[in-house]
Amino acid sequence: MAKQMTEMLKGTLEGIVLAILAVGPAYGYEITARLREQGFADIVEGTVYALLVRIEQRGFVDVTKAPSEKGPPRKVYSLNAAGAEYLNEFWKSWSFLAERLEALRLEGK
């Protein structure tokens, strides 16, 4: 099941991270911690940081720097209007797929 979960996450992790940022601004480690709190224990920080670079390049987030108690300033990511629009489309797609999958699951019982 782990391989199947990994493959499914590849297609949805971007939307999941944007959903976390819809709650409020966060930095990379904080996002990873929130993912782990939600049960995504196998997600490593490197995966999250690479995804943050991609969503920043795509213009879905605004980035500010905040002082850190240890080391250099942290990059804090905030969902912007383009990101909110993309997240809205993600939820529409998710709902469409979830409804169809549930119907197929029930049909097969």
C-alpha cells in the first residue's frame, strides 16, 4: 500500500500544501509538521521544500522573510489570489473524483 499512497500523493500534495497555506502563512518546516499532524508521516522536508519552490515559481504564493531564532531568516509562504484560485479548482477536481470513486466502490460491493 505504501507505493500506491506515494503515487497518489504525488498528484495531490501541491493541493494539500496550498490548503494548509489557506489556513494561514507558514514556513517550510511548519508545513511539514502540519502534514505529519494530519497523518502524512512519511513526507520528508526535502519534498516539501521542492514543492514550495515550484508553487512559488508558478505564482501561487507570496514569500516574505521572517527572522529566525536560529540561523538565517525563514521564508514564510502565504497563499495569494492566484493560489486561492488554483486551490478552488483543485477542490472541484477532488470532489468530482471522490464522488465517482465512491460510486464505483459502492457499486462493487
